Amino acid sequence: MTLLTVVLIVGMTSVAGILVWRLARVVEGPATRPAAPVAAPELALPAGESVAALGASGAELLVLVRDAAGAEALLVYDRESGALLSRTPVRREGPRAP
């Protein structure tokens, strides 16, 4: 065997090994931590508004609500007590999706 053949075999084996190693990591996926449960017994949603989306951030629960007229607001609740911490109106620019 020539030196070029040995280098080619070692290089191809290395590339194949790295591909297998990286693909195995992609299949496993990133380590994720489960979200903390909401300890509040209930959340008071303003009358006439429906939930459009939910999210969580640390000790807070984020709720996007929409009223009958289509106006949206972001409500921030405390996970432990269920108290409403803030309300931020959402104004969308450009054409609205149906």
C-alpha cells in the first residue's frame, strides 16, 4: 500500500465516523427541561376574551387573548398565585391574516 492509499483510507474513515457521531446527536435532540407546572388554582380571563396563544417564562405564564372585535392583548400571570401582573395591548402592522 502506498502512503496516498493509507491517507485516503484514514481520511474517509474519519469523515464517516464524524458523520455518524453528529447524526446520533441530532436524533437524540437537545436536552430539554420540562416546564414547571402552574400552581395557581385558576386564572381570571377577562370577560368576552378568548385565548389565542399560551407561553411560559420562568415564574410567569403568558397568555395572548383576543376579544370579539379582534383586538389582542398579552396578559402576564404569576404561575404561583394566578395574579394578573400586566396587560399589554398588541397592535399588528400590515395586512392581518384571517
